[in-house]
Amino acid sequence: MNNFILGNTTKNRSAKPKLKERIVKKGLLLTTVFAASTAFPSQAEDLELHPVYQRNSYFSLTGGSGVTHIDHAENSEQKKQQFRSFDVRFGQYITDSLRVDFVHANEGHPYNHHRDGFAVQATYTKAFTNKFRLELGAGPYASFDTTVDQNGTELNEKRMGVMNSAAFVYSFNHLGSGAHLRLQWNNYLMSARPNGNSVLVGFGVDFDNQTNQAKVASDSLFNEVWLSWAHTKINHGGPDTTSGYSIEAAHRFSNNLALSVGWLDEGGDNGSTDRQGITAQFWSFVPLGNHLEGRFGLGPYFAQDKYEHSSAIDIKGVFTIGLNYYPHWVEEQKLFLAGSLTRVVDRNGYEDDADVARLTLGYKF
């Protein structure tokens, strides 16, 4: 959710995102694409969509545009999403035809609604040939909308809705084994708020995890530690971006589940917040071949914000989606590099949601 201008708003907003913020977000996106492209072997002879016992996890990245059905829009141009819609998803197969997808979706930039969010979808897959399949998904969608109300007050609206998806998948040899092109339609349903539709194009990868789906976890209280540089941007106009840090200790219960406790410093005073505190997140990990894993986490954030109280602690929320990379040149998979995006969800009555982009060095004990 980026910045926009309306003449009667109560806060100063810049017409364009900060250059530093653009560089960080594009850097994380390019890192994700590069890592995914190097995680699986290039095998031109292996072009088919394989059954789940060989391909039991999934990643896709798509982008495009669409229309948001805004009742008060003055013309059709204001309903367009301005080619800023995208969808990032990690999926774990449950059966041959059923997958659970963890999704970060952005609905683009129609007039006065910069909405994105996080969804968990149950996705049904149907293969018609060795190279072509159809996917249908639906699930709850936690959305965050930067908008301005009739009184000129800028809001970070938080609402639960439903996200539906349909995709056509076609195997594509130039990307390597398990890779394919993806044409996707997303439908966003929200009670008493604008609904939207996006058409997206991109790529996906089916991953074979036979050799690494059952890693042994340590029995110690904490068996991982994550040290991160954090770049924070409040989701409305005016405040500058800030640089902070976080440190987290995690217990990996299995290759797919973990619990972390940590300290997050959002970078000090940015003009709207001066926030830091303790985070706790429950994580679902999705192995993506031998050197990558996606992760999706959520939990409470016990934060002190000097703009709200001089010393009191308030409970906020955090959602995180990220990608871990275990370097090819390291023999034991104990050290990893990671990139992630955390949404800080401010409590009702306050409008200081934030995006925290993090670069992480992690170590497993």
C-alpha cells in the first residue's frame, strides 16, 4: 500500500514512494526471482507436470492489473489497478489434487484504495494433459486498505474477506524441471467495501522434496536464531522510512512448523511512530527443493510506541511472508540467508500500519 494525494487529507502525503523504499522492494523481488530460478535443475527432457509424490510443494510469482468496483468513482479510469497488482504464493500439497497455498496479494492502485493482504487458500488442481492443468482456490483474506474517508481522514482499514483464484498452468521447458507459465485470475470479495478482480501472468514451479521433506529438528528449547536488518515504512504519506533491526530465537518443531520469539526495533522516530517491542510468531514452512524454503508467519506484537504512550505496552499484530536460501557452497544446511516482508497491524483507532522489509542471517543449532 503506497502513498497517494487527496487535497482534503489531514496528513501530508508525497505523490511518489521514496526512492530508497523502491530500491529495497525491487531488490527483494529480484532476489526472490533469482533464488527461485536457481533452485531447481535445468532439464529440458523433463517437461511434464508430475504427480504429487514427486512434486509436493509449490511456488509462483505473477503480476498484472485489473478493476476494482468503486461505487464513488467518477470514471472507469479511477477503477483501474494501474498494472501494480501481484500475487506471491507458497504451496504445500496435501493430496494429489489438493494444495494449501499461503499468499501475499496486492490489488494495485485504483482511486483512493491501495489494498493488499494475506490469504490462505485451499487449491484444487486438475491435470488434463501432461503439460496442462487447471487450478481453483479459495480462502480467507486479511486485507489492509490505505484510504481517505469523507472527512478527509486517512485510514488503514483492516477487514476480513474472501479471495478466490483460478489459474491455467502450462509446462515450459526454458525455465527448467517442474517450471511452467501461469495465467491467473484473482477475485477479492469484501463486505461493505469495493470488490475487485485482477488478471495476472507469471511463472510457477512444482518442487520435488523427496530427499529433504523430513529433516531432523533439535530437541533444545531454541534451535534457530535469526538476525535481521529492518527497513520500515509507515503505510500512509508523510513519515520517512527508518532502518532498524530484529533478533529472533525459534524452535523448529518439524521441517514445516516453528514458533519464534524476538525483539523488533522499527528504527526509531519517523514522524508518526517510535515503536519497538516483542514479537511472537507461529510459522508454516514450505520446502522448495534442496536450497530454498518459503515461510508464512503470524502472531502478536507487544509494542511500545512513544507517540501513543510514554511507557505503556500495546498489543498489535504481525504477518510475515519470506524466503530462506541455504547457500549452495555450504555443505551443512545450518546457515541461511533470507528476505521477508512483515506487516505490522496497528490496533483499531490508530492508523500506523507499517511494512517492515528485512534481510536476515539465520543459523540452525
